[in-house]
Amino acid sequence: MWAYFFTFICMLLTDIVYTLLLKSVQNDKPLAASIWASAITFLGGVAVINYTTNNMMIIPAVLGAFVGTYIGMKFHLKDKKWLT
């Protein structure tokens, strides 16, 4: 059960960080964008490893992606200047 939760959290964080990456690119901040891109690769890689070993993990991965994007947009993380 923990693996499903872990996959959900990894994808949730991946999509929050992806929102921050897009804002960094929009603001022409290459260092911030590079840091966020590295975080996306790490978090996404961990999630992919989980759901390729168990195909049912795609469900929490998809739900995590949905919730992560929603949080990233709803709470305006993209407007925090120190993050992007």
C-alpha cells in the first residue's frame, strides 16, 4: 500500500515542480529552470520505476499528476518570485 502512496506523491510533486519549471522558462531564468528540470527527472524517474514494476501503480500516478497540476495552478505557486 505504501508503494501506491509513494507513487502518488512522486507524481504530485513532479507536476507541482513542472508548473514551476514552466514559469522559470517564461521568466527567462535558466538556472532556476535547470534546477526544476533536474527535480522533474528525478521524481518522474522514481514514479516510472514504480509503475513499470506494477502496472496497477499507473492509477495513483495519474491521480498524483492531476492533483499536482491542480495544486500548482490553484495555489499560484507560479507567482512566488523566489521559486521561479
